[in-house]
Amino acid sequence: MWYIEVMRKGWIEDFICYLEDVRGCSEHTVRNYSIDLYAYSEFLGSRRATAFLIREFLASLYESGKKKSTIARTTSAIRSFYTFLLREKKIKENPAITLQTPKNVRKIPVILDIDEIKLFMEGVDVSVYLGLRDRLIIEMFYSSGIRLSELVSLDRSHIYKNESLIKVLGKGKKERIVPLTTRCNKMLDDYLTHSKRFKAQEKHLAEFDKEAVFLNRFGERISPRSIDRMFAETQEKTGISKKVTPHTLRHSIATHLLENGMDLRSIQEILGHTTISTTTIYTQVSKELKKRVYEEFHPLA
């Protein structure tokens, strides 16, 4: 029976391939959906999927202390999975058709102030080649507001040096052009032409991947995990109490641009948000921003 053979037939794997190849979902979304569905499959076991069992699984997540955002994402994963199976004629009925995604309370993002940004940048030793790389990574996150997945996938051909612009591949494989600060553009050029990039040293090998912008110590394209580790080490050095991640810098530059007068639509374009509602989350950081945006968008203000 189909509800027993989900794992054996590889339907989860088929769905994941669909998310990657057809929907063009981000690596982050694909990974999380995969985790959610395998956990659900393990819970289901050999039982036939029903709306009751799906709700029981979601209730178990709630009882185990999972965040509302996690439960909402898992609900979405299960609904999308069964919609896919029904469309592919692998099942005759959709047990998740009545399932509603719980409302997710959006959290106020963690923001670093300018002094904290400077302190974090100064936590990297730029006198060494790998330190120059790490400082550039931090500068680029704060300069352009790009996502972690977008930074690691940058190629040399995506850089427009004379215009201080880069091309990034965002969610849904949508391309957009993002500006860099003059300082970041100069540092990027210094890193790409650094003599030690092409020589094997004590702590790193020479460039092996000729296309990738950011390389690990083996001369290959750097991984998101390596950057996360670098951020954690830098935070420990600087003693900043707030959690600092690439996304923290993305939130910070968006907020700072708003505070300095840039309009929401322009920030939406830079960050690659699909809807303006996603961008307006940054107006909640300060009362002044909230008032300014209210006056800009209210039809009678």
C-alpha cells in the first residue's frame, strides 16, 4: 500500500528533486523540508496517513517545545508533499487537504549598531591572507545585504568591478544586481589578485577552483559551514553579546539604510524580497522608522 511504501519508492527524494529542479527552492528550504518530511515519515511508520495522524504529529512537535515557526514550516512541507504526490498520481486522496498552516508570529530581527559592526570587523586580522578573506566576507554581507547561500555561490564572472556591482542568484534562482561600497569593491579586488591566493602556504593551498570568488584553505569554494564557524570565532574574540550571523548583518544593513532615508522599495530590490511586506519588518526596530513608513505608505497621511 502507498502509505507503507513512501520510503521504499523514494517519494520524498522525488519531491526534494522537484523542489530543487522545478521550484528552484533555496538550499536552506530544501534541507529543512527534507528533515521535516523524514521525521514525519518516521512518525507515520506503517500507518495510513490521515488528517488525524498529521495533526497528531504536529501536536507532538508542539509538545516537544518546537518553535511556532518550525511547526508552520513543517505543516507547509507536508501540505506541499501531498499536493505533489496527488499531482503525480502516486496517491488518490490528499490527507493534508484540510490542513491549515498556523499563523507565524514574526520576530523582530537582531540588529547590530554601527559601533558593534566596526568592532566585529576589527575582530579579524587582515594582515594575513585568510584574514583578508574573512574581513572581505564580513564587509560584503554588510555592504550588499546578500544571503549566505548567495555569497558562497559567487563566481568571478558575477563581478562588475568598474561599476562596483555584483550579480547574485537568489531564491527561486532569480538574478539581481547588487551594489558594493567603494571600500568593499577595493578589498574584493585585493583578495582576488592577492599573490598568496595562487601559492600554497602553511595554512592554505593554492587556488584550485578558478571560478569561485571565496575559497577555503584547500583552494576550493568555501562552504556555508566554514563561514558560520568563522563568524562564531570572531564573535568570541570581540565579546559581542548579540548573536552575530551573516543574516544579522543582512538585517543590520537593511535597518541602517532605512534609518538613513533609503526607501523601502529600493531596499526590497537590494535584498531580493518578493514582497514589500517582508521588507517592512525592519520598520519595527525603531519608532522613528515606523512613523516614517506609515506616513509614506498610508493613503491619507
